Amino acid sequence: MINEILRLDNQICFPLYAVNKEMTKRYRPLLEELNVTYPQYLVLLVLWESGEMSVKELGERLFLDSGTLTPMLKRMEENEFIARNRSKGDERVVNVTLTEQGEQAREKATKIPLRFLEQTNLNEEELMQLKRILAKMLKNSE
């Protein structure tokens, strides 16, 4: 019994890990047109959806710590996708907003989700079921 529980094929972590790597690999050529990495794409998605947001809120939304997020945001600012500004109400808070270039990238990005989904070979029901299960796992991990 103990040997069975430790088999790689019996682990949920392994297919999640492998799918994550494969997903990131498949997104890479789709994101080259925008000149962003996959984590940078996630930042853009959140900002396109929500507008201005503090670094702390962005980190919470994307499950990223400030040690990962801050250098990435710095690169995005250098590439003129975002601007970072200190809050007028609280100097400790840094807010992130899209620049004109960041807003313009949205148009190119509209094709990316459909192009990626075509590569999954899953139907809409399967995709929605997978998304619900993963969302539940994330919520339970908080």
C-alpha cells in the first residue's frame, strides 16, 4: 500500500506541474507578439480588467510575493507597459497603471486565449469543469 501511494502516476501534483510547464511553453510563442512573458501577461490581464491597482493587491490577485513581482514590474515599466507611482494618500503604497502602450497591447492580446484553447483539444464543458476544480483548489489553499 505504501509503495502504491508513492508512485508518480498516483500523485496529483505531478500532472499539475507538467501541465503548468506545458501551458507556459505553449503560451510563449503566442506572447512573443506582445513581447511579454507569461507572468507579465497575467499582470496585463489583471490591469485590463481592474485598472489601477496597488502592488500588494496585484500580488494577492496573482499569488505572487513582492520579491517576484517587484522586479517583473520594473521590467514592465522599462518596456513602457505600466507606470508605478506612490499613492498620494500613503507613500508606502505603490500603485500600478497601464501606459498607452499597455492599453494598446490589449488589442493584440484578444486573439491569445482562443489560439491557446484550440491547442488544448478539450471541449467547452471539459474546460469549464477543469477551471472550477482548479479554482476550488486555489480557494481551499488560502
